Amino acid sequence: MSELLDAVRQGASPAELLECDLPTRFQAAYTLRDEVGIFEGETDKDVRRSIHVGEVEMPELAPDEVVVAVMAAAVNFNSVWTAIFEPVPTFAFLEKLGRTGRWGARHDLPYHILGSDAAGVVVRVGESVRRFRVGDKVVVSANAVDEQDPAVHEDGLLGDEALAWGFENNFGAFGQFTVVKASQLIPKPAHLSWEEAAANTLCAATAYRMLIGRHGARMKMGDVVLIWGATGGLGSYAVQLVKNAGGIPVAVVSSEEKAELVRRQGCEHVINRSEIDFGDRGLSHPKGWRRLGEEIRRLAGEDPHIVFEYLGRETFGASVYVARRGGRIVTCGSSTGYRHEYDNRYLWMNVKSIVGSHGFNYAEAVETNRLLALGLLHPTLSRVYPMERTGEAVRSVQTNRHVGKVGILISATAEHQGIDDPARRERLGEEDITLYRGR
């Protein structure tokens, strides 16, 4: 057991943390380069076979980086891609990074520590770090950029070397320690537990950029917004953002249980796909598109200004069809397939637009966590697994056996630790903060 981790768990002072030696090895969940081909020819690529938990080496700290003792982490779909080695093995990213010089070479290892959402405590800082100190409680933004690239000062996602932490580089969230750039750190919302704070940034900030930020759909008060997968990791935050920013969310879900959950988030208009006959060919045919449009108008009284898209192939044709004249389809992913088919007549003849949105920049991540700290957004964490069951946690996301976000306790010894402002938590409402828990 690490003396430093014990000190972090006990709430030690910055001076006490600095007195503890930084361990040379620590526990982490990782994939292995030697196993890249293990799922070849298989239909069920069970990530529990490819995710391992064991000891790894502590990397050297670069001047612009910090070491964070990770208390909790959360699963995103990029962890599934890492663990099934698709669409490309992430070791290809690590190899490319390894050719960039001394600091990049650290990442090119025979193992890949995955994970892109975390909360923890800063335990070491590089010599050029100015805004964060040992002892700071933080969450980690997944967007790692080169601050000397001029493009990132326009938008962090425009940089040639922008990387998704824990996916396109190493030392991700699923380790007792992580090494990240100081420009990835955000103060932890004080009223949230470790696992609640860890659950939000990647999905909530992605949804923020898609809907609210100037690089996305630029939603305004009164806009009708169709939200696919409204109880998923992205959709569960999109519902809150639309509702609290004065929009009119129309949530699409797949069961009555999920419909009730999204109603409890304040969403009045809910479409349960399991209760609607979209025709023999479902949402792959104009008949199904028309039926969906009828249902949206029945509920909201008009066509959507914005369609919040991340499902891809299964829904994209319908999304283009149902958006109103001049409407926007904002997309950040394709979980049901990358090759989309839609009838272009409904796009060009009705002057609609498709907006591509990928992740978020640092400012958007900071603003999203500010909304969480203010209680204008709440976590949508449903289940929490111990670190030794990381494979099972990722598997639950792979097989869609979850709602909201799935968390992992890394160095925290139990759930509900790390709450520093219980009075604020009480004011904001325990029921809203834990709405998704246990589902």
C-alpha cells in the first residue's frame, strides 16, 4: 500500500503530501499490445478478456504536467474501443506519440492505461506549473493539447496535436496515479463525491459544446431539441442543458422505465420508441421518419430546431428529415455505425445544416464544471464498480446495460467520500444529485 495514497485518503496537508515518497509503481487497469488480435473473427468481443489490473511503472513528470492521485474514474465508450482494439488499436496512437520526442516516448509502452474521466488530488507539480498546487482537488479534462500550437488559442480542438487523454495517449484514468498536463485540470465541485465528480466532464462538456457553445448548434431560448438516447451518457446531460437554458427537450428513449427517469429530470415531452410503430423498415425508411415527425409535432407542437445526434447510422436519416426548415443536426459520434445514409433533398431544399462537433475545449470543460458546481447540472452516475472489476464496468457500457454514466472507485475506499460542502449539497437536493443512482 502506498504511503502517499494513504495520506491522500486521510486528507493530509500539502506539506504532508510532499513529505511522502512518490511510489515507483502503482496499480492500474490496462490493455496489452500483445493481445491486439485476440478478438479476430469473434462476434462478441468481451472486454473483460482484454482489460487487466496489475502493477505498472510511474512515468517521469514533464515540466508542464502534474501527478494526480486518482480517487475515482468513469467509463466512456472510447474505453470500449480501446479494449476491443477498434476501429484501430490505440497502440498505434502511442507509437506515433512515441516518435515526438522525450516526453512522447514515455507513452509508447507494451501496455495502455485507459480511461478519460477522473477526479483526484494533485500530489506533484512540474516546475512550469503555475495555477495548481499540491493538495488541490481536481477533475481532469480529457483534451490534452500543445499550448504552443497557435491553433489551440482559437479552439483547443483545432490543434494538430490535440489528444484524447487515456485514449490517444497513455496513463489514463484507470490507474491509482495519472500524469496529465496542468491545462487539463479543473477544480472539483465541492458538494460532489469523488465518483460523482469523476463522472461528468467528458460527456457533459461534449453535450455543452454541441448545444450551448459557439462552436456547436448555438441553442437559444425556446428552441425545440430532439435528443436521441436521452438517458445515455451524453443524452442525460443534454436534457438538463436544454431544459435549464430555456429550450424544449424532446427525449427519445427505449423503455417506459427510461421515460419515467427522463421525466423526473423535468423533460415533459418523451418518445418511447418501443411503443411506436415506425413501419416494417423502422427508422431506415421515410415512412418511419414521417411517423417520428408526427410524434414530435404531437408532443411539442412543431418540428425541432436542433437534433442532438450521436447514434449515427441507425438514426441519421431520420434526424435530417425531422429537423425543421433551417434546422441543425449536430453530431459528435456514430455508435451504431459510421456510414450514414440520408436523403439529401431534405437537407439542401430546406436549408438545413449538419454541424460536426468533437469533444470540447478547455474553456468549455471549465464552464461545464462551473454549471455542476452551481447545481445547474447534476451527475447522471448510475452504477459504481471497484477497480478490480474495471473490465466488468466497461463491459456494462459495451453491452448497453446501463443508463447515464458508470463509475469506478480507484483509490477511494467507498462511495460517497470526498464531499467537502455538505451544506451546498443539501441546498441543491440529494434527490436530484443521485437521481440515476442504482439504476
